[in-house]
Amino acid sequence: MRQLDNADGTFQQNLQAIQEYKNNVKSGIRTTVTNLEKFLNEPANDSLFGGSNGKSRTQAGLDLNSLIVEFRALLAPNAQDDFSFILTEL
């Protein structure tokens, strides 16, 4: 019985370490997405992405915006917790 308890304790520690790693990766992705959004909306990048001063977005701007929206949905608090899907999108 003690072996089973030890194995369970080790399993729980490993599971906690995986959860912490997952949370750190998701936090890093959130930061990156926020930085991408700031970069997209920066007036100095208007020639690349459009979108400021009432101009329509260029295709690059539309594509980057779509990526940002998709990641925001995947990282939302109520989103399905499918970490493997997020990693495949990277």
C-alpha cells in the first residue's frame, strides 16, 4: 500500500509540474499576442498593416488580426482547455 501511496504522490507532483509549465507557456503566448496586437495597431506600421486613420487593413494586417483573434479565443478563460491545439497553432 505504501508503494501505491508513493506512486500517487509522485504522480500528483508531476501533474502539478505539468500544470505549472502549461500555465507558464500560456502566459507567454498571451504576452506575445498582446505585443502582436500593439505592433499591428501601431501607427508607424500603417504602411505594413493599414488600419489607422480610417484606412482599411492590408492583407497582411487582416491575416495578423485573424491570428490574434484566433489565439485570443483559444486563450480565453472559458475556452476549451486543449493545450495541444494551441501548440499546433504555433
